[in-house]
Amino acid sequence: MKLDILTKTENFDVQKHIIASIRDLINLKNLEPGDKLPSERMLSERFSVSRGNVREAIQKLEFYGLLESIPQSGTFVANIGVIAMNGMIEDILRLEAPDFKSLVETRILLELKTVRLAALRRTEDDLVEMKVALEAFSKKVRNGEDAVQEDLLFHLAIAKASGNSSMNTFMLIITPEIITNFAKYHVCDTSNAEVGIEEHNAIFKAIEDKNPQLAKKKMKEHFKELYKYCYNV
Amino acid sequence: MKLDILTKTENFDVQKHIIASIRDLINLKNLEPGDKLPSERMLSERFSVSRGNVREAIQKLEFYGLLESIPQSGTFVANIGVIAMNGMIEDILRLEAPDFKSLVETRILLELKTVRLAALRRTEDDLVEMKVALEAFSKKVRNGEDAVQEDLLFHLAIAKASGNSSMNTFMLIITPEIITNFAKYHVCDTSNAEVGIEEHNAIFKAIEDKNPQLAKKKMKEHFKELYKYCYNV
DNA sequence: ACTCAATAATTGGTTAACCAGTTCCTAATG
DNA sequence: CATTAGGAACTGGTTAACCAATTATTGAGT
């Protein structure tokens, strides 16, 4: 297990090394948007790493929109100037795994916005889905069972109803990390589940009534404990 | 080129098919958190796809925290119940490329928050970096050159100074898409660049003075045109 | 019958060979 | 000399064989 972690760290470092090397290469050769990078084989030889590692690094930079691979043709630098390229790669290299506080802070930001948008834009279908999640949550809680999943699904239904695909995606990204951290640090273990039901109902009603201010307010109350945790601890 | 797009779409669909198949398998066999999935080879045979495709799909589900691969051991379902698993996979399958409006809306949300946090938490080093980006921007604008990159770097410096790694990451993710769309739809082509310099300076000063309210207000003014574009068009 | 070491089978990860297009150079032709 | 068909070389993507580590199985020894 320890070895596994070490291996992953090592791979992580080698990928960072490759990304930095690609950046240096772009600077050295003054590659501009649209220019072609050397082939994956040449890069792997030049950096003394496997071609698979090169592909991985390129895919990551492709994800951030800095490179573009065209099959049977080559890899090209995207329509971003060298300065932005350097700045962004520097940031990407510095990126670390988000701390729990950042996650919670971001979740609160997203939820307060999505709940407002949901109140403005929700369709009838959205209402149905939220209602289903809501009742599944209530049922489990009233049976005394653990209802973390159902809780989560209700919030994701709100994100979906917001009609903003970016925020929906971001919620999907941070949610599992939030869950695992919740379990790890035992957050919200003591909170009263019955109160949770009422808060969820209030949020749902505000969205149903298309009242964005109220929806945001109710969501804020729902996050009161989390808020404390985030800013007092 | 058209073929390329078709190929990508096809791959996209085959990946979705695999993800859905994995979900069905988990439901069919009632796999619970910690249970082991069939090996990649068996899955590839069962779904009649290449093992590479299976690996890709598993990696995606791993990114969303739903699965976990342990080398030389197997792939395991994460500590998330079947219900949440189903809901999240459904959402992931439905995920579409974000529309421009969603991107802008999300960017505004993130920037208004990060600028506030930056005013509260910025270090001296953060100030230096922002100052450098600021002056590079001013210089280019005063020379009548295009300064989209420098503009962007200033905003990324703010995100970094916010001290929230999640928001920083999200800003990095949406920024390149914003840029390409800006270029595509010719947003902000007519805006007066000189005004942009003053607005940037005002934002910087508010952060330097640790005045979060003012910083947010100045950022809001900076985004006035974008705001209009996002909510009026 | 039980233990536990030795081995065989299975796992995810990695590497190298292969594939189908693309690109670029060559040389034959008008 | 210019043009263009032909092909060689190169491209990213794909596949299959390989690897080291883990896990399951076996069977000898007590």
C-alpha cells in the first residue's frame, strides 16, 4: 500500500516534469498558437520518459485547453499566447489537492447560487425529480437509517435544476470529495436529521414558488453548521 | 476533419455505453462499497469493447470518486451507496459541454467570490504577482496591442490569492473555454481598453487595502458589460 | 484436521508493435 | 519549368503482449 502511494507520487512528479519540459520547449522554440509540437515519440526520447507518460501529460494540457491533438497529424498549441500559456502551466504545476476548507467554501458558494437559479428556472420535470429525492431522504431519516446519499442527491437535483451546466459539473466534481471528508472528519454526525427534513422541505417549497431570495435564505440556514465549521475551525 | 469529429463523438458514445453498463452491472450484482468489480479483461469481453476503452471509463468514474483502482488487486466501488452511485452516474452521462452563458455565469460567480477572499487573505507575494500581471497588461494596452492574455493572468492571480484551491482550479478549467468563446463571438471587442486598466487598478488597490466589499464592487463594475451580455442576450 | 509455505492464476499497469490517416518529398510528365 | 501523381515517412491512436505485485490454491508437514 505504501509502495502504491509512492508509485503514484512518482508518476505525478514525472508528469509535472514533462509538463514543465513542454513549457520550456515552447518557450525555447518560440512556438506560437497553431504551431506543431514535436511528435510524441521525439518528446519521449528527448525527455527520457515513456511515450505513455508524454501522452498523459499532453492529455492533461489538452484538458486545460492549452494543446490540441489532431489524429494522424500532430499536437498543436492552442489559440493562447505564450504569456498566458506560461502563467497557466505554472498554476497547473502548482495545483495541489484541495483542502477540506476550500471544498466546503466552494460548495457553499455553488449551492447558494444554484438554489437561486433553480428557483428562477426550474421546470416541472425538475420539480418532480427534486420531490422524488426529497421523499427518499425523508423516508430514510424517519426509519432512522443513514441518508447521506439521499441528502446528496437532493442537492444535485437542485444543481441540475439551476440550468447551468458548468456549476452542475463542478458540483459533481466536489461532491464525492466532500462525502469522503465528511466521513473522515465526522462532520454533521450530531446534527438532528428531523431538522434536515424540514430545511429541505423549505428549500423545495421556495424553489417551487419561484422565490429565489427565500430559497437562498433557506439554503443558508441549512448550511449554518457547515458555515461555522468552515470559518470558525 | 469531419471524420475526426465523428470519431470523437463515437468514442464519447462508446464510453458512455461502458459507464452505463458498469452501472447496470453494479445494480444487477448488488455490489456494495468496497466490493470488487470484475477485472478489466472480463469487462472488456463482456461489453465487447477494447480493454483500453474500459480503462478510460474506469478512470473517468475514478475521477468522480465512484470507483477506486488498486494496482495488481482490482477495481473497487467507492464508499458511496448504490443510490448515490446511480444518481451521479446518471448525471455524468447526461453531462453536456457547457454553453457559453453557463461559463460566463460561473466565471462571474467565481470572480466575485475570489476577489473578496483575495482582499481578505492576500499575502505580500500575492500582491507582487498581481502587480506584475497588472503592469504587463497596462503596458500592452498602452502600446495598442492585444492584451487578452495579460488580462486573464491578472484574474488568475486574484484566484490564486484567494487561497481557495478548488476555486483556483475551477477558474483554470473555465478560463481557456472563455477565451476561445470570446474570440468566437467577438465579445468585448469594442470595450475601451483604457477603462479596463483603471478598473484593474481599482480592484488591485482594494485588495491591497484589504477591503473586500470595495474589491467585490469594483469587480462587479469590471464585469458590467459581461453581465449585460449574460443576462440580456 | 490444521498451518503455512510454495506455487499457480489473476490483477491493474506498462511497454512495444501495429494501424490508418496525413504530410511531405520525389520524380515523371506535360 | 511547373504540375501533379505516387509513395515513403511520419503522425496520433489502438491493440496485444508483457510485467510486477497480489491473491487464491494447493499440498506437505505437524
